Amino acid sequence: MAVNTRVRIEADIEVYVRAQSQRVMGVPSQQLSAAELTTLTNRIIYEHKLAQSMLKQELIPRLWGWLKGLVAGSNSKVVAIAKAQQPALPESEDQDFISDFAAQFEEDNHAA
């Protein structure tokens, strides 16, 4: 339940609140009554509270994750990946393979 409590606000904050009256309540700032000023202040405080909670839930965790990724990326070490070992061919088969492979290219060069 709402409690009637008078709160004094600084002049610059009142100017800000009155400037938001058209956007929040659709009432020009010159036509704002004291009761409407209270309602407007409560709505703006509620908007700021919602925005702050959304910021905590959405933006800050994303930003924190991004920063952790940058820091983790800068401290990571380069790790060599082991190459798969191919079975070694006997010397004679290796030479036959190389000569057959080279012959393919020689045939292409003579045909052209």
C-alpha cells in the first residue's frame, strides 16, 4: 500500500522529471499538477528500476563473458596438433610411386 510521504527533490531533478511528462503521461510539463508530478516521479523511478534490472540480467553478463573471452584468449598457449602417422612404404615401392606420379605430369606436358 502506498504511504503518503513528502520528499524534497532538487531543482535539476524536478526539471528532468517535468521534461519526461509528455513522454510518460502525455501531459505537457506546464500543465502538470502536484499529484501528477508525484505519479510521474513514481513512474520514472519504476522505469529506471526496470532498466537497471534489465542491464544486470542482459548486458553485464554478455559484456563480462566477452571480456573473459578476451582475457582467456590472450593467455592461451599454442598447442601443436600431432600429425597422423602414415605407414612407411618400403624403399622400392616408394620409388615406384614417385616415378608413376611424375610420369602423369610428363604425359600432360607432352600432350599440351
